[in-house]
Amino acid sequence: MHSIAIFGGTFDPIHNGHLQTSLNIQAHFQFDTYIFLPCKIPTIKPPAFANNQQRVKMIELAIKDYPTLKIDLREIERNTPSYMVETLESFRLEYPEAAITLIMGYDSFISLPHWYQWEKLITLANILVINRDEFAKQEIHEIMKTFLKTHQSNNQKAILKHQAGTVFLFDAGHYVISSTAIREEIRLKKDVSLKLPREVCQYIKDEGLY
């Protein structure tokens, strides 16, 4: 069964945390296709600071040396806000037999009940939560406890074998890097070269971003 991982975000800018997390996931799960999915009009996050073309270019620069990492522009090219359920529906139409896995952090996972048609997500894809240890640190809402009880698997191969319906918790590493902090550091003219892929850092300088 063909396996597809989808990592969505604003990537404004993409940084070493995004990249290393993705490489760790790929080293562990070896998805056939690993997709960076930049969103056009975030429905929850504030507007991005780089334009769509610039964010796409930065992702392309960051992943160009990694053949299994791809970029998908369907949300960028959509004329409506970025609702993940609609995006997954489009992937499912394109890949009806594939095992599709949506990657998300702990904070996004516990906020799922605020997402548009959130309960439909698990019927369209598996979910890989990449901050496993966070679950031991704080209590989660009852609705998410029930969701986990229904869908969680301790078998890491489940998300590669099931088309949808499985939640797996995984520790993809800890990277104290955020795009918000990077933008602020650039604004303050601080050195961010260790937090960004080299060519992304140069592109930001060349474009005068942030």
C-alpha cells in the first residue's frame, strides 16, 4: 500500500525544526511520499508575513537535497481558506487506496475540536502526533480522551497499513525553534543562521524578508 505523510503549516519561514522533525519521521516510518503542505489563508493562525511565492520558494530550497520530501500546492492554489478536511478530501479522491497520514503537533491535536468538521478528519486519514511526551505533562479534554481511546494504536506500522482511522503518538525530537521567534530575531537583526537551512537564510537576506 502506498503511504503518504502530510505536514501542513504556514512555514513562514520553514526552519531547521521543521526539517529535522520531518527527517526523523522519515527515518522511522519511511513513508513513500512525504509532503510539505503550505497553507494559503490560515483559518486559525494570523496572516503570514512572506507571500505565497516566497514561502513556497523557501520550502523548495530547504528540501531540494532530500528526494523523498515533496511540496504540494493545492492549498496555495485554492481560492478559499485552508480547511484541512477539504484538503484531505482532495487527497483521498486522488489517492483512494493510499494510507494517508496527517502529521501534527500536540497543541494542534488537542485543539482539533475547534477545527472545521474535525471528526471527519480521522475518516479520511491517520494522524501522527509528534510530541508524544506532552500527553504525560497535562490533562487533555474528555472528548480527546475518548477520541484517543477509539483510534489510538501502539503499532507504528498501523499508519502505513491502514488508509485512515488510526492515531499514533511519536516523539520526533525537541527543537526549540519557532517561525514567530525567527521573524522577530530577523527584525532585531540577530543572527538566525543556525536555525535555518543555509539557502533559506540566504534567500531571506536576498529578498529582505521580515
